[in-house]
Amino acid sequence: MSTLQGFTIPKTQTAAVVKSIGAPLEVQTDHPVKQAADLKPGECLVHISHTGVCHTDLHAKQGDWPVKPMNPLIGGHEGVGIIVAIGENTPNSPVKLGDRVGIKWMADSCLNCEFCRRGFEMNCPEVKLSGYTVDGTFSEYVVSYTNHVTPIPKELDSAGAASILCAGVTTYKALKVSNTKVGDWVALPGAGGGLGHLAVQYAKAMGLKVIAIDTGAAKEKLVKSLGADAWVDFKTSKDIVADIKAATGGLGPHAALVTAASQTGYTQAVKYLREGGTLVCVGMPDAEMGANVFWTVFKSIRIQGSYVGTRQDAVEALDIAAAGKVKVTFEQKGLDALKDVYEDLEAGKIAGRVVLEVSKQ
């Protein structure tokens, strides 16, 4: 075993635990910490300083998806912290003790199957998911995996880097597969949300023109400050399809990246996309897409699912943020505020992102 010099790993910690699907969140102060001697080869223990909160964490708590989470469960998958221990007999570890690293939704994969070799690590049959199939980052300490934690660039502070690890990499990867080029229009339903406000920035960094679709003055102000070229309020618009087309000169956007977890965003996209456009599916309502088959075929629409990103996508997304081209808009709270954050997420009250300070380092 290998432990960071001068660091003592405690026996217990503070952690936010969901005991069963739909059960109330419990912040426990006596949750056990896995000790260095108990780490398996390839595992590392990370002392978490900050973690983002994602809508997926709420889905995990409620058990909303067809793939059910493990329980009891510590959620969270946007964690930043310091490696304080590495399991014995871990050969050629790409990270070392004391490194500041990020923990993502994809906690681990085999790296050897067809999917991993082809760049679909997230679809590996052996994939482990942080805060879903293994414990996540809503705790002071978390066990992760040396091959999949991501080094954090020195230019980024820990709180600001946290949400890049899921919201950032997810939207960045979705734009990479959107079949767009510099100067193209991309529509972003849910643009003022946690994923959406980062999608606006990554799209601008990639030379795209952005139609931000959301509702409310706070979200309008946010997306315009981030460079959105056009704004459509889906609640006040009398004809959202016509308004989106009008913003692009009449033809419609070249791509739509739907980050909102609602069926409506998908149904509308096929109507307003221009011929040959791409619908990128990111938000995950457990519902039928509702895309009209006739118009999908007649307009030569391409439908592309995009599920988080690879280790390389994460490095690229962080590098763009480290260069100052993307910045997370977030409100910082303590771990004990997580229950209230979940309630605000359900009510759609959060513009940008919430980051929790888990421990001071």
C-alpha cells in the first residue's frame, strides 16, 4: 500500500447517503472510510474538496431510469480532490500520491474490450459509474480508479473545475459529434441550465453561432452574457419553431443539442432543424423521443445519441476551460445543503450549477 506522506486517513467521514430508492437523503457523520491497506490494485483513495451537483444525481436518488442504481448509495460524480492513497501492486499508475484529480461519471472501464478500444469506454460491459453503481463524491473520501481519474490543470481552481467533469465533458463531446463546422448554427434547449450554459461556451469556443432556448430573465441574462447569438423563451414564444427558424434567417439551425430532460425538446427539434441537420440527444427523460418519422426522413435529419465522454474528451474539455474559454457559473454551498439543492433542481430554479464544498484542503 502507498499513503501520502504525513497524511492520516480517518476511520469515519461525513457522507450524504441514500439508503434505498426514493428514500430521504441522510447526511451521516460516521460513515466508514476505506483504508489504504484495503484498496485493491488500481484503486486510489481521493480526499474530496469540491463536488458538483448534477440532475443525474437526482435521478439516481429517485431511481427514475430503467437502469437502477445500487443502494445504499453515495451519489455525486463531479468530484475534485487529492489522491491520498493508492492500492498495493498498482503497476504503471498514470497518477501519483498528492495529485489533484477529478472523478467523473465514468469511474472505471476495462480498457480492453471492443468498446473501450474504439473510444466508447462509457459503453464498456464492465463500466463502473460514480454515484450510481459505485459510491460517488458526496463524501469526504471516495475510492476511485487510477486509470480513469483525470488530472486537473493548475490554471483551474477546484470549485470551478468540478462541473467540467460531467456537464462540461458531456456538452463538449455532444458538440464534437454534432456534425457542425465553424459558422454553423446550433440550437440549445435548456441553455440556461447546468449543462446548457457550458454548451453555450463550448459552442462559441468551437466557432458556432448559438440559439439559446430556455425561460426566465435570469437565464436570458446568463446565456447572453456567455455569448449566445439569439434567445428564445419557450414560455412566452407563440410559435417556438418559427422563432428559432427566424433567428437563423429562415432555414433553421444545423444542429440541436438537447440538454433538457424533457420529451418536448426532442419533438420540437425535428420541426425546426434545417434539412440535413443533426439532433444530438443528451438529456435523458425516460420517454419516447416523439420525433416525427416522415419529417425525419424527408428532411434527412440525423439523430445522434451522445453519452458523457471518454478520458480524452475530459482532458480536452478541461484544457479549453484552463485556457479561459469556458467558465462554470455556479453557486457554492456546503454538503449539508444537498437536500435543498435537489428540491431546487426539481423545481427548475437553478441557473448554472451548484458546487458543494465538501472539505477544506
